[in-house]
Amino acid sequence: MAKQTIAEKILSRHANKELYAGDIGICGVDYVFSQDGTSGMVIDAFLKLGAEGIYDKDRFCMVIDHSAPSPNVAVSEIHKKMRDFASKHGVKLSDIGEGVCHQIIPESGAVVPGDLVVGADSHTCTYGALNALATGLGSTDIAIAAACGKTYFKVPESVKVILEGRLPAGVYSKDVILDIIGDFSADGCTYKSVEFSGSVISALSIEGRFTIANMAIEMGAKCGIMPADKKVLKWVKAHSRKAPMAVESDRDAVFLETRRYDVSKLEPQVARPHTVDNVCAVGDVAGIRVDEAYLGTCTNGRIEDLEVASSILKGRKISKGTRFIVAPASRQIYRDALKKGFIEVFIDAGASVVAPGCGPCVGTHEGVPASGEIVISTANRNFKGRMGSPEAEIYLASPATVAASALEGKIADPRRYI
């Protein structure tokens, strides 16, 4: 048997046959989901299939997070459609206020190392931080997977990214992944599996790893995968009753490319409008006016992110003329942030704390910027119109950089506050 990468091993096990890069395999899936931006189409496709029901009610869910609570009647109709479908088929539905799919699904214990996960959302790659092969699919493919528990894959080639060194103060996992995307470009890993490893990954928390895996899609990757070390196994044990099946690449596995990065001298990074790979050091854009700052999303709405921002904002006020919106990634994170006093810090600083969800990030409601306004956000995308206004400009940065910028009313280097 030839040597295999993590992606090749996971897909082989789920296809019950040896698979290598370029092969096509019909694979059983461990978990399937959709969210309110895609569930309407998934339900329509499911009904067209004439399927009698969901293949496994415990392995499928729908999440209302992109427009939660509903901002208009049209969205309310989609939400009703989802609730009716979930009730009829006896499947789990996460309703408004529960949080972002990419936070609450791993929180629920649905994903463990070695799993194959497909979701009707491009940032499904987030779960690669847990040593799972997770990827986004179109609505019809998700409907088929929900109906029969299988889908086909073309096995991706693999790229290895090795991160070494020690992160300087004021530099975080978001800065690391922005730097990598700037190096590879937005399509530098199209349909590739990216394996992240090295001492930096080992030192990161699981939350920090989620941030990096989440943005693998922003360099075109099919998935981003990390090893299942002791931290991962401990985290999974605390959240799931499923048995993990940790996977690692063989020593002589074939990689299309290997890149090494030393993060020891990395500065805070910012992605400028209107592409995620338009990356620079914060000093290159420092001083640009900020009308709105946003902390949250499936990339950086976790308790660790809120803690970093809270430490910068504590005892201070956001700049007059700058709006600061905070959205915890899940209800549990909201609870934890309340207990730790972070929410009080945000409110005292002048921020607006909104319900857990995706609203501001995808531009459906809760903070749509006006034409010509400038936003700095912890989100994963800054395309034209991403936050609801095609004439606004979006900069992406870490929670620390976003918090510092909210304080100063302009893009700011967070290291002075660390």
C-alpha cells in the first residue's frame, strides 16, 4: 500500500477502498448540515429526489444563523420552511440565538477526528482543526447526502504548511492565516487539502486552530486539516461521546508542495478591500478611518477572541463616530462571556452586543454599512457587498486589531495595548 496523506486516508476509509489524489470515490459521510442561507434549496432538492426521509436523523441538522432573528418576511418564510421540515422528519434544528453553525456543531460533539463532514456552507472546512475532513458542498449534493448518507469525492492533492517559531505579543492565529493566504493567493490551493502542522499549531489553543482551518477556503482549498494531538483529543473528549479515529499522514506521503513559515517576526496583518489575499502589515494601513468595527463570526467569535478584545477595551471607550458590534459565536460563548465580565466591558466601552449569529458578516442585518463607509472586521471575507453594501470597504484583522481600531476610530496596531 502506497503512503497516504490525511485526506487520502479519511476518504479511503469512508469509501472502503484505497484512494489517492485524483481518484473518485463514493464515500459514506459522518455528518451533514445546512444553514438558513442554503436550507431552502436543500429542502427543495430533497423533495425532488422523492426521498422517504433522512438517512440518519442523528447525523443531520439545520441551523438558523445567517439571518437570526429574521430581518424580513421573506427570510421568515424560509425559517418556517426549515422548522416544518425538521418537525416532519424528526431532525435537529438549531433555532435563533443558538449560534453559528461552525461553532455549535463542534460544541455539540457531532465531529471527532477521522470524520468526514459535509455542509451547505463554504466554511465547513473549520472542523479540520479537529482532524476531520470537512468541506462545503452545493445544496443538491447536501440533499443527496442527507437522503442516502453518501456522496462522491474526487480525492484532492495535498499541500503541507509547516508553521514554526513563536508568535510575538499582539500577533494571533488570524494574523498567521492572513499571512499565509497573502502568500498563496486566493486561488493558490484550489481543490487542495492543506495540512497545517508545526510547533505553532501545537502551541495554539483549539480555538486558535479553528480560526486557521476556517479560512483554508479563502486560498481555494477543499479542506484544511490539522493533526489530532493531545489538545484535540482532550477537547473532543469534553464535548463528544463519539470515539475518535485520529489520522496522520504517512512519513513518505506525496505532497504537491510544502511551505515553511517562521512566525517569530510576524506583525499584525490586515486584508485590504476587496480580496482576502490583499494582505499587508497593520502599519501599512494604520490611520485609515474606521466607521464600524465588528467582532464575531465563525472565524473569531469564540471566548478566546472576546477575551483578547475585552482586555484591550477594559476601562476605555470606543472612539466617537465609530460603531462597534460584537456577536458571540454561540449561546454558550455568550453565557461564558457574561460570567467572565467580557460583555459588561463591551457595553461599558460603548459597543452593541447582538444575538449569536452571522448577520453582520453576511450583510443580512445588524450593522449594514452605508456607501463609502469603512469597516474593520474579524470575519473571513471582505468582498464587495459582503456586509450588505457594495460601496463600503471592509478590512479584515484579528480581534486585537479590531478592538484597538474601535478605540482609536482608525486602523490601529494592537501591540501598544498588549
